[in-house]
Amino acid sequence: MASKSLYNYVVYDSAGVERSFAEALDKQDEVLVFAKLPSSFKIDTPLGSYNPDWAYVEEAAGEHRVYFVTETKSGKNGEPALRDAEKIKVDCAKKHFAALDLGDDFHYNVRTTYQYEAVKA
């Protein structure tokens, strides 16, 4: 059971990386809310649709909220293990969100673990 999830229980695709990521999000003071994105949340790319894993909201210094859409992948030494097609889809997603120009309150990341990144005012 998660206390900061939009839902009572978090459904994740892998017991390793995604479960650990959800547990880390739930334990962090700066995380206000998080959700595993449904499979219907898609970004169109030249290689087909792409479905990021997570969205969460952080609060920094009581002033800023940072919205993230994150892709979690297992890997070595904290680096995600991505196939070539996944790398291209992730690159397309980065360009997609950059084109939306959502400002400094929105960030797209690919990670293997949750890590708080303080926002500078």
C-alpha cells in the first residue's frame, strides 16, 4: 500500500526496478504524489507509440513544484539498459516535451532509481 500514490495500491511491471522506484517515491518527503502511468498514456514517435512509466510531483523549499514523467529501466551502475529502439523513442519523447515548452516546472528523465534533484529558485 502506498500513501502518496493516486491509488491505494501501485501496480508495477517489474518487482525489481519499478517496485523499488515506487517505494522510494513513497518514502521521500519532497514527493507529494506519484502515479504509475496507464498504458493508454502514449507519446507517438516515428517508431511507434511510447509509454513512459511514472509521473510524480515534488515540492522544493515550499515554493516550487516539479512535475516529472519518468521512464524506469534496469541497468548497471545506475545507467538504464535501453535497446536501440528504446533509445530512439526516449529521444523522441525528450524532443516532444521540449516542443511543448512546459517551462522549468516539468522534467523528463530516464533513470534506474529515484534521486531527489533540488530546484534552484
